[in-house]
Amino acid sequence: LAMLLDLIRLGRRATRWILRHRRSVDSVQTFVDSCRGRVAALIDGREMLMSASNREDWNGAAAEFVTAGVDEPLAKRTARASRLADALSIIDAADTTGLDAIAVGEVFVSLSDRLQTDWLSDQLAVLTASSHWQAMERDALLDDVMTQQGLLAVSVLTDVDGDLEAWLESRERFVSEWRRVIGDAQHATQQDFSMFAMTCRKLADLARLGS
């Protein structure tokens, strides 16, 4: 049931992304065909495309499934499956830049690690919603974080040829402001829905300065 629930979350996140970003697609099959190979490559390289904290969490979740009797390949395939929705933003950035999805994924993950947006996504994913409307906003905020990461990855790849250190140095104001915002959220005495919603909005505002 835990495995199935995470796959359902993946389906919801991926469907929401498609409806928000590909609503005008002429053919669902054409869209699926354009993504299929690159999604498979990103899944196969999943462990390589993880921040250190996410890799540790993923290994722990997979180990719990193995302990419960699940075969290891299936356990690793399904553990934290909802995070695989990031593949759609990575592919979108790859289409924008004309670069290989794996190369884009490496920048995408490095950005999330340095800016700690993976922490923000993880907190949103487990945030308890008090109503159907709040649940929809939480999921939309998750998509917003993923989308902003994709846009910032495009900026890194197009402005400085993927040199993340050079990009961070050239966006000193954005980086310092965002680290203050995410630091405030991480150390807040009360981490509630409103705080996370405001943090996501600040990311969008600051990303416009940083991209």
C-alpha cells in the first residue's frame, strides 16, 4: 500500500504538470513518445541524479520495502517514486536548451542541492492539508518549485555553459536572499502551510531576478 500510494502521488504530480504546461498538446501519444526514452534514461540514472540527502532517504525507503519482502529492484524502482515527476521539468529544460536530458538533470540536481529546494519539496510532499482546496494548493506549490528549478537550470546552462559555481557567483544577490529565506523556513519554530506557501512565492520572485 505504501508503494502504491507513492506511485499514485507520482501520477498526480505528472498529470498536474502536463495539464499546467502542455495543455495545448495536439496528441497525447506524440507527447508520450517524445518523453518516453528520456524518462527511461533519467529513471535508470536516478541514483546518479540525486543530492546526497535524497540518496540517503531513497536508500532507506528502499531498504524498508526489502525488509518487508519486496524484491530489491522493485523496491528501488518504487521508493520515493513521486520524485520522478522532476523528469518532466528536466526534459522541458532539455528541450529549451537542446541539450541531453542527463546533462540537464545533473545541473537540475546540483541546483536543488546548493539551493536546498529539495528540502522544500520534501516538506511540501508530507505537509498535511486541512481541506481539499489546501491539498490542491500544496500540490500546485510542489509543481511551482519543480518549475522554478527547471527555469534556473536553463539559466545556468545557457548563460554560463553549465558552470554552476560561476552562475552562483554572478547571482550573489539572488543566492544570499534565497538562502536567508530558506534558512528562516528551516529554523522556524512553527512550520505551517502559510509559511511554506510564502517560501515558494519568494522563490518565484527571487528566481525572476536570478534567471
